[in-house]
Amino acid sequence: MTTDWFPDRGMRRNVRALGAAGLTVIAVGALLETQWLLGIGVWALIIAILIDLIYRP
């Protein structure tokens, strides 16, 4: 059984929060049919994925 190092848990929580916020903004942008909200949501998801891929302790 492995224990998670505290900063790793914090980073994982931040990535999940950023991804959830991105998905929420995308959904609101799709409902309101505004391209700029869709763009912000997509960029938030891209950043969350990049952080997850790059930050591998």
C-alpha cells in the first residue's frame, strides 16, 4: 500500500477542480450559445490536461 505525498494530492485536486470548472463553463457557454465561454472552457480543460501530463512526480 502506497501513501500519497501531500503536494501530489493538492496538485491532483487542483487539476480536477480546473477540469470541472472548464466543463461547467463549456456547458454554460453551450446553453447560452456564446463562443467566448466555450473558448475559455476549452482552454481550461487543455491547461488541466497539460498540468496532469507534465506534473508527474
